[in-house]
Amino acid sequence: MTEKLYYNDSYISDFYANIVAVENIDNSRALILDKTAFFPEGGGQSADTGYIGEAFIYDVQEKDGIIYHLTKSTDFPSVNTVAHCVLDAEKRFSKMQSHSGEHIVSGIAHSCFDAENVGFHMDGTLMTVDFDKPLSKEQLNIIEEKANACVYRNEKINTFILTAEEAAKYSYRSKLDFTGEVRLVEIENTDLCACCAPHLKSTGEIGIIKILSSASHRGGVRITLICGKTAFNDYSEKHNSTMNISAQLCSKHDKTAEAVAKLIETNSSLKYEFSARQKILLEIIASAIKPDNIICEFYNKLTMDDIREICNSAKDKCGMICIILSGNDENGYAYCIYSESEKLMSVMEAFKNTFGASGGGRGNMLQGKVKAGKSQIMNFFTELKV
Ligand SMILES: [Zn+2]
């Protein structure tokens, strides 16, 4: 069994321990110490990282009471020597802020709304917490407000290790049925919960508790939660973003939503106006096309929709075939072709074969793209004998 230093003092980040054994697990070396402050992955919380001697510990796992410190390094202290061990203290503190904040939120959700925490996951310091029943936005606001009030009161966080029988005398939150020892984490005046992870000493160290979002999940709700430094960084990032948007919109920072709504409204009416004017323009272009047996007209910077519109308007002016194109010799042309002749498909076939054109369609109107020179295309159609 590895002695768990983090059970009694979760602030140890620098310690000395004996290397008891080194095992190979997959492509890693697993260092086993007589005691450790490294928290192994568990209860939804990721493992600590850090160094044992010169070896970087990228993961820590526990199995049957033994804690395995995983490293890819070959430069690690040998068995039966005392090693200097250092955790990434900043990351650990941030995780403790997050985890302690989660206890507060889950405890308040339980005491106020009888909602049970049925799932917890920590990705870095971004957490998701699943509750077994839906919680409305108003209820989540109450939970968030009460959770932050608990931070302001700076409540003590205590841990106790009890036998299952002793623990049974208390009412505490837990997802497991314990038979051996139970480690209880108490946040005074707020929550009592069974948990194996390291926590802070008092709630004031958490700083900020913020629920970012909520979504329905398996008949209940999943919330995304951030605490402490992560919440502060998130606030800073969003504040900078808001100030940037506010400057660009020339609006006050608390009026950006109204300014964006106005921008969207203006954009939408401009689109409507543009579309109406575009329609007039296409009608003018189509009306300028002179009647002919074969109509072959080239334009630039028109969309496929535009040339289809022109082709539709001009199709009655052609005796045999009407082809409208837009583009240039360098990049190729989009085309729309119309003919009442039953031979339209065979003309298309020849067009495709001659220029490697792509496209298709139904009935008398076909469309596609072709990479060929303007004069070659013109020659192809003017020499047609349909
Ligand atoms: Zn915990």
C-alpha cells in the first residue's frame, strides 16, 4: 500500500520518498513509492503531473492501494533510493479550486432542490456535473448565488476518515456503498460528501464559482462549471472580447447585444434591398440580349443563380439554343444552357467531350462548369447544327 500524503495535507507539492519498485506498464515505467503526494486519477478528477527526480510523471494511477507514477523517461531514480518529488503545484491548486467548488454546487443542489450528483468529469479544470433531475435556469441561478455566498463566508473544509459503521451515523452524499473506510469531506454549513480527492482548506480560496451552461441529460441536467483561476481567466478573456466588440461597434460594453441586434437587422434589410436590385439588373441584362437562332452570351462575376435567371428570361429569344456563361478564360466558366430541341442531351455530350465540361440537369435546361477559352466555346456553339 502506498501512503497517501494528500489525505492529510493536500498542499504538499514537494516531498522525498523511497522508490519501492519500478515496473513496466505498456511503453512506460511505473514508479512505486512508499508514500506520495501525487493524486491518482479518480472520482472524475485527473491525475497530478510533476517530477520524480529528473523523470517527468505524466500520469498517476491507483490499483489495489498501490499508486503507480508513470513516466516515459529512462532517467529515473533507482529502487531503494530516496527521490525528490515535485508536483505541478499550480495545476493541483487549480484542480482543488475546481473540485471544492463542485462539492459546494452539488451540496446546494442537493439541499435546496433534492438533485443528486450522478456524474462528474473534469477536463483540465473545466467540469461537467450531471444531476438526476432537471434544474431550471432560475434554480441554477439560486445554486450559483448560494455557492458564491459560501465562498464569501470562507467556510472551513474538513476531512475525516471513518469506518463504514461510523460514517453510517451521518447523512452524506455518495455514489458508492462503502464497506471499509470512508473519507468524508465536510464544507461547514454547506455539504458533507464521501470523496477521495484533495480539497482546499477553506472556501475563500476558491474565488469564483460560475455555471457556464446547462443542457438536458438523461432525464436530468448536465452543467458546465468553472471555478477559481479558471473562472478568472474565463472572465478576463470574455471581458477583453466584449471590450473589443464594443469598440468595433462604437457601443457601450453593456449595450453590445443591442448593437449586434441592430447590425443584424440592418444587414438583413440590405440583403433584401440588394436582392431586389439584383433582380432588376438581371432583367436589364436579359432584355439587352438580341433574338437569335443561337444565343451565346458571356458575363463576369455573376453567380450560377444569376446566369440561370438570365437564361430563363432570354430563352424565348433563341431559335435553337441559348447558353449563358459567367467567368473568365483563366478560371473557367459557369454555364446554363437551354434548348427545346430533343438533341440537347447530345449537344451536352459533345460539349462535355470537347471541353471536359461538368454539369447536368433535367428537362430543357442544364447547368455546370467548363474550363475553356471564350472563343473556343463560342465557335463550338455557333458551328452547331442541331
Ligand atoms: Zn471531492
